[in-house]
Amino acid sequence: MGDLTNTPKHEDLIYDVGMHKGEDTEFYLRKGFRVVAFEANPDLVCSCRDRLKDSIDRGQLTIVEGAILDPGAIGPSKKVQFYMNEDKSVWGTVCEPWAERNSKLGSSSSKIEVNAVDFAAVIREHGIPHFIKIDIEGCDMVCIDALKNFSERPDYVSIESDKTRFANIKREIDSLAALGYSSFQAIEQSSIPFTQFPPNPSREGEYVAHKFVNGASGLFGSELGDKWKSRHRILLQYSVIRLMYFLLGDEGVMKKWKFRGSSKMRSLTRDLLRWLTKEKVPGWYDTHARHSSTKDRSVTLSR
């Protein structure tokens, strides 16, 4: 239980796990939060270190370079093979099946060696954050599993939801519920630049007139509003989302149809699902979870 005593929670701290080009990190910094950001792609790390140098120099931003891995998979060299995607940098991954999927979708990768990062060790060093955003292509649940070692939990977490099987989505939700997360939202990501705007007055940190770019994770925590759902209701929503993936996703069955009239059937199906869900179809979703101990807040953070 030593970790529990020595790992306090910091309300002004956010972890950005999968920093990419800093789309989310910059938003969190502008709102006054301290940020620990994780990124495996050395080119992206270099770019963000240059662009966000002022935040690093004043101690508001810490960048952890390397790929998060299950501690049991970290060898003596503390290195890991990373598939750096040459076409879509956001698709970089340590998971070979994910790299193979990307190749099938027409996007090639080159293999490089990067540092292996023990996520739990970083938590012990920097503390439990108010919010963790996780998007690391196949290893999101490594971070969630690491939270089992700590009695304190982030008020909010977000992960990229699985697209391949409903059973995997259910496993994600059940893992979060086992950690005490009781309220959930499924947020369609591709529409964020057109549908999300920071509220004024702010409900998380300081107000900023921020325009989200493509690839940004968007609003978080209290600023997501009151559309939180129970475990049962979020799984019902994901059953429909999974149907959209199954029919019209990257490897959807209807996308493989080549017979006469198949294009029209896909269009009609897409329109029907869009009408039912009021979302983009098939979409791309993150799961946001709120801990049962979390109280709504409207706090301005001091720098």
C-alpha cells in the first residue's frame, strides 16, 4: 500500500497520453493546467518541444518520450519496437496487428526502436491527475490497468473505443466500472471541430476561445455537459455504434459489396443510421468516464 500514500491527486494536473502534434496538450495548457504528455514518435516529440518550449521552461509541461508498455513486457534493454506510420502519424503503434491493419488500409510503417515507458512509475513520480486522455493505438487499456495500483483515481478519463468487437468495448467499460467509474459518454471525434466550443464561463480551468482542429480530443470533464449515461445505457449506445462499424466501417461488410445497387443500399443504410443516432456514420468514438466520487465543478486554476 506504499504507492497509495505517496501518490496524491492534483486537481490542476492532466495527462495527455498520445500527445501527437500537441493538439490537446496546447488546449490544456491554455486552460491553466499542468500537463504530463506522452509520445513515442521522436519527430513529433522534437516538434512539440520546440513549439511548446515556453511551457516546458516554466515547468507547466513535462514530455515523457517513449511508448507505454505493460510492465511485464518491458525487457532489460527498456526498449521496444515502434511502428512509425509514414502516411498518418497518428497511427503510430507498438502493436504489430495494428500496423498490419494499417497496411491493409494502404498506410505503410517503418519500424524504429524507442524507450519503453512504465506508466505506473510515471504516476508515482508526478501524481494522480484530474483527467487522463488516452489514445495510443492498441495500448489504451495498459494505462487503465495501471490505475488498479492506486487508491486515488482521476476524476475523468477518456480512451479511444475499440472498433473491432462489441465484446472488446464491453471489456473496456467493465474495466472502468471496476475502478469506480459510473458515468459515461461516447463522443464522436471527427465532428469535434464543428460541434464543440469551450463554454464561457469555464467549468474546467480557465476560459479560452479555442478552435479545435482535426484530430483534437475536444472538451473533457465537466465541460461535456450533463449527457452522462450509466454503464447499461452506454453499452446500449455502443451496440448501435458497433453495428455502424460492422456495416460501414473500415472493413465493414457492406463496403465489400460490389453488386449492382450496392452503393445505393450503403447510402440508404448510412442515412437511416444517421437519423437514428444523430451522429456521423460510421463515426469514430472516444469513451469518456466520470468517477463516482467526482463532484461537478467550476474552477479557475492559477498558473
